[in-house]
Amino acid sequence: MAERQEMGLSEGTRAVDMYPRKILEYMEGFLISKVVFSSCELGVFDVLLGAERPLSAEEISQAVGASLDGTQRLLAACTGLQLLNTHQDNGQVLYSNTEQASVYLTRSSPVSLYQSIQYSSRTIYLCWHYLTDAVREGRNQYEKAFGVSSKDLFQALYRSDEEMVKFMQLMNSIWNICGKDVVTAFDLSPFKVICDLGGCSGALAKQCTSAYPECTVTIFDLPKVVSTSREHFVMEADQRISFHEGDFFKDPLPEADLYILARIIHDWTDERSIELLSKVYKACKPGGAVLLVEALLYEDGSGPLTVQLYSLNMLVQTEGRERTAAQYAALLAAAGFTNIQHRLTGKIYDAVLGLKET
């Protein structure tokens, strides 16, 4: 009876009397992002890592060149977000990194997200200012955000050398964390000659050569991307990784057993995707395959939330969208691939494999 009365009270509660906790959290979500962005930009986590001991707010403010008052407020927010630990020492509050902050938010960590965070702060965040316009118009917002034409998508993405390096650093950080999972989702050991289309910084190519010691990987990308990758990302010691300059829509593709397209198809419309995949199919050796690496939506489109948000980001930044495994399979089938399968990794990015019959 008591349960029924409680249920009745709950059912009878007017919306006006409820506390809109979730909506308030959503309204203020960008504040959390900016706390993380600014803390990384100022170097708070780097300073604490380098000190090798807890520091006071005054020591941190001096090290990062910021006001004491502002630093104290930022440190308090980072503590609330469980990015920093606090320690009491004779009545003074000292701060240190949590394990996650040291691993993912410091520049020197091999799996650092610092560059990804910088790109989110300085590029994606500015594009999202025009999300309403993107939804109304159904197209990306580079012109409003940065004053550049988006007729050529990658001319807009790589609108300056600095922006290109930032994007490559973003991709590098993503594949340092997720790369091993996607290249081992299927057993790719039968494929000895691999071509990574749009391979960018070479981070995924390195994951391939690490997981499959008998393979070689050719990174196919635009000439200026290849030049930057050689200069900043892929060392001469990586002898099983080579480069091929070109535009994958306009230029011939090198022959390979396996083509990897990681975060490529989601940039493009269905028509352009089929055009590219058909070109891959023609270049692929009989018995070869194509591996798509993408964030997969549930088949009914109901989630995951991260991928739903990524799809909006594709609207704001590109010509494409995120898709379900079945939608990617349809694109691959339209290009001629068969025996199409997908594997979930449990992380952001998943794998879809299509074969070319012998």
C-alpha cells in the first residue's frame, strides 16, 4: 500500500515541481570541456608531473604564468572533476595529478590526449558555435567559423600548415589509444601487403606492423601530409612503412592485399563513398579485403550517444555522417565486396571487413 501511495505521489508530481538535474547538467556541459581544455593549454598537468611532488596553488600559478585567484578556481574545478588530488600540509592545500591525468593529459605521455584536446578546443569547438546553422542548412560551417571555403573538404581541414599538423596530431593520439584494438579485431595476418588510405600520421600503420610482423604498410595520402608525416611522425627506422603520394579520388591506388580506411568513409556522402570503395575494389588483389574503421551506430540509431554526437560533428565539419554496420555493409556491397562482417571493440572505434572474391 505504501508503495502504491509513493507511486501515486510520483506519478502525480507536476513537472514544474521537479528539479531538472539532467537538463542543467547538459546546459553546463561545455563548462567542463573548457576546464579540461584550459588546464591542458596552461600546462597544469605537465607542471605537476614534472614537479614529482604535490604543489600549492601559488607554485602552480607561478609555473604556468597565471593569476593566483584564477588558478585556485581552476584547480578547484579540476579537483571536482577528479582530475587532481588534494593533500593537506600544515593547513595548506597541495595538488597532484590523478593517474588518469598523468597518463592522458600530459604532453609527454605516449598515450597523451593533449593534442586531441587542443584540436577540440581550437577547431571543433569553434565549428560547433554554428551547429544551429549546420542543422538548418544541412552543410558544414567552415566558412563561418574560419572564413574559408569548404568546397574542397581537405583544403578546408588543412587550411594552414599549423592546422594540418594539429589534425595529424589528433589522429596520432586517437590511434595510439584505439589502434591496436581495431587492427586486431579481425585476424589480418593473411594480408601481407597493406595500404592505409588517408593514413595521415602513420600511427595506425605502426599498430599494423607491431601486430603483424610479416606485413608491410604503404601510407597513401596527400603530398603535403606525406611530407609532414615523414618529418614529424614516421622515423626512417620504420622500414616496413612506406609512403605513396596522391589524392585517393583522383590518382591510381597502389595494389595491395588489404586496404585500410580509418575514419575516412564517415567524411563523405554515400555516393562519394561508393565511388571511393569501387576504386579500392578494382585495385584490390583477388582474395584481398578492405577494413573500415569507424564509430558504429546501433542498428536502430538509438545510440551510442558518443556516436550520435560524432554524427552531428560530421555535419558541422564534413560532408559525411556516422553510420550503422548495416549501412557500411551496404556501401561495401555496392562496391563489389562480399562476406562483410563487423566486430565491436568496446572502445570508440569498431571494424568492418569486406572481402574480394578470388
